[in-house]
Amino acid sequence: MSTIDEPLYPIAVLIDELKNEDIQLRLNSIRRLSTIARALGEERTRKELIPFLSENNDDDDEVLLVMAEELGVFIPYVGGVEHANVLLPPLETLCTVEETCVRDKAVESLCRIGAQMREQDLVEYFIPLVKRLAAGEWFTARVSSCGLFHIAYPSAPEALKTELRAIYSQLCQDDMPMVRRSAATNLGKFAATVEAAHLKTEIMSMFDDLTQDDQDSVRLLAVEGCAALGKLLEPQDCVAHILPVIVNFSQDKSWRVRYMVANQLYELCDAVGPEPTRSDLVPAYVRLLRDNEAEVRIAAAGKVTKFCRLLNPELAIQHILPCVKELSTDSSQHVRSALASVIMGMAPVLGKDATIEQLLPIFLSLLKDEFPDVRLNIISKLDQVNQVIGIDLLSQSLLPAIVELAEDRHWRVRLAIIEYIPLLASQLGVGFFDDKLGALCMQWLKDKVYSIRDAAANNVKRLAEEFGPEWAMQHIVSQVLDMINNPHYLYRMTILHAISLLAPVMGSEITCSKLLPVVINASKDRVPNIKFNVAKVLQSLMPIVDQSVVEKAIRPCLVELSEDPDVDVRFFANQALQSSDQVMMSS
């Protein structure tokens, strides 16, 4: 091909591939847009590539989605910010397609480009684009336009600002619920750019329209706007405009709207201040905690600690605690689970006395719940209660429950308990631990489930770190080593794993005298899996013991294993021998 035709080649290939029936080829081509733009140069990209993309009416959403994404980062390829406006036409077309994710990506790209455009270009090109979309005949264009106002508005001259506010107000009253939904979703972002004088009048008028919409899908999006608008308004305006709306929404006939209120309510407490919170929001929240829909109760229960932090302890005890007691025996296990995941956080809020009197019985009832997730959520947050009521009380009331859970038939519950044991051990102290929990830790090493045995081996190591090598020598090591003779090879493997974890904590002397002989003895095991795990463990012990021990004890054992009939045993033995050679060379 001649040199004159060379620059035409990439665009020709792109056009061919974009018209190809194979979607994969079209996708590959569109993903290489930036490479093609670099090959064409800035001027030809503006004059040929972008117009071609504007006219490209590919009907596959995947291709359009990639195109919308690529164009968002295209400013450098068209010659910088002064030429950014050439990217608007293809994205404007994409804002009108039927597929939602393509429109959303096109709006995102337009916002990214608009944020970099010069002010005069925004007025000349971007604002007319927003107006065209907002006046679009097809609802998809109007839906997309709502997400662009917050970029267009700040740069607009005064007359245009008034026009943009009027257009947004019309979109809030559009015939199509999808457009009103989009207007409700983006109202907070648009309101953040509007001047304070217009915020109280025009924006609040739009907000009122949306909150009284007959479609619950619009109203629930308006709930999200409550928190955003609440942060923009002064507290007294928030009380006048937002508070009545939220109180009404908490009694809305649609459970979806009430669900959104339950999720957002605590954010509004800051915006309205302490007095309205006490008089209006607390009763609304109590209503939601007692809602007849389980989903609403789940959302409200999940926020109970955050809400209580905003109140004084008396208010929380008087109004919220009775509801918490009811929820702890709720008919829905998911409500109890949501409550269990946050209820521990109430202990620091309520203080020691109230926790002991009121919360502890609730914890205990949830700890005995028939649903494992409820029990798990309580166990994982015990440290928050410990800080408030002290370890003596905690151990008296909770220890029987912990022992029961340690033998729970659901392995995930047992796993959660194991992971919590080192923390519990550090809080309870050595004496208490030896009496009550030591036997459990050994028992887990022989569990039927691998994940439990693995966690139990890690648990043994963490306990040795917590209480020191001397304690571990007395209470753990001998019991662990006794299990190496278990008739089941899987349990013997767990002990090898435990030895490899304990060795670094116990130090060279104990490793050489106690742990290493057991490992070497295990190399005579009849099961190949045990033998190749011996090779792995010996490799991990090399850096811990002296060089002389490696020479006299470890290497001869590995040499013997490297001649084993089993291929895997030979592989890991040779790998360990290579590792010992490297250790010797470096030393």
C-alpha cells in the first residue's frame, strides 16, 4: 500500500469492522478508538472519526456502551479542551437510546467532558444540548437531560439560569414516571449548584411536587433527596420544609417508601437539630421499628445504633429500647439478624447500668436464637460490650452460650467462634482461658470440616503468641503433638500444619527438641499426602533451626523422601532440598 494511502488505512479498517456482522469484531474495533484516534491525528479525528461515530447507528447495546465510555476520555485525542464540543453530538445521540445502561454511561461521559469545558463553550454548546434533550419527544432524552443540569447551571448567564430552573421544574411534572424518577434522583445534585435564594422557593416547590407524586417509585427517590436537601438548607428551613415530608413518608402507604425513610432517617437528625429530632423523628422511627412489613423493620433495625448515638441515653432507653426488645423476638429471622449485627454498638451509648439491666438479657436471647446468622452477628461484636460491662459479668453470662456455640452443628458458627477466641483469650486472661476454653481449642483440631481444622491450627498459633512460648509449652504443644498418632490421615495433616505455624512462635530450641522429631517421624507415614506435607513443613522449619540441624536431621529425611515411589512426594522433597541448598549458599 502506498504511503499516501497509509493514514486512510486505520479509518477504513474501523469502518469495515464496525459494519461487520460479528459483534466481537465490532466491539474490538470500538475499544481501539483511542489507538485509531492517535493514528489519525487530532484534526482528522475531529473531521472524520467523530462525525462517523455520530452517524454510526449500531443497534447492539454492548457496542454503544463501550462507545459511550470511550468518548468520555476522548478530549486529548481531539485537540484538548478547546475542541471538546465536537464530542457532544455522538454522546447526545447515545443519550436517547432505549437501553438504560448506555444512556447512563453517555450522561456520565457528558458530565466528565462538561466539567472540563471552557465557560463560553458550555454556554454555546453544552447548555443548548441540555435544552434539546429536555425538550426531546421521546422520554429517553428527557430522562438523560436531568443528569446534566448540575454541570450546565453554574456557567449559565442569569437569564439562562432562570430558563434552566423552569425546564427542570417541568421535568419534575413530566407525564412519564421515568422522567420524574430521573428528576427526583438528580434533584440533590442540581440543588447543590443553585443559589440559596432560589433554593428555598423554586427547588423546594419542585421537591414538594415529587413528594406528592402518585407513583411510589418517584416518592421513594424523593426520600433520598430529603437528606441531600437537608444538608443544603438552614436548620429552621429544614424543619419547615423537609421534616413534615419525612414524617408523612414514614406513614406512606407504600412499604418501599417507608423502607427508604428507615434507611435515611438518622442522616436527617443532624440537619434538623436535637429538638425536632426528639419531638418528630423519634416517634417516626419508633413507628418504622414496629412497621408491619419485615423489610422496613430490617432497615430500621439495622440503623438502631446510629440513631441511638444521636439521642441522649434517657431518650434511647425510654423510646428505642422497648422496640429493640420486641424486635429481638420478631417473627422474621432477618429482622433479628439485622438487629444482632448492630445491637452491641448500643452498649457504649446506654452506659454500664442500662446495658446490664436492659441489653444483656436481649444479647443472651439472641445468642440462643435458632438461626445461626443471628448468633454469629452477636458473637462477632462482643468486644463492644466487654468495654462497657467488664469481663467478669461478660464471662458469667456469655461463656455458657459460647461453649454451646463452639459445638454448634453449623460449621460457620463454629468458625466465627474460633476466630473470636484469641480476642476473648486476651480479654479473659490466662487463668480463665485454661479453665474454660483450652479443651475446646484442642477439640476443634479434630473437627469434621477442613475450614474449622485450618482455623483451629491458626488459633493455636495466635494463642501461643498471646500467652507466650512457656505457656504454650505447658498447655498446647504436648496435646497437639499427641494427636499426630490419630488413625485418620486428615487429622495428622492438620497437626503438621499446626506445627509449621507454631515453630516460628516457639523458637529454635523448642522446635529442635520437641517439634522436629515428630515431623521427621511422620515422614515414615504410609499416606503420600502426609509425606509431601512433611517435606513442606521441613522446608518451612529450615530458617528457624541451626544450620547443623538442617545438615544432620532435615536433609537426610528429605533425601529419603526424594526417592519415594510417589511422584508428588518426590516433587516437594526436591523443592525443599533446593531451598536448603539456597539457604546454605547464602549463609
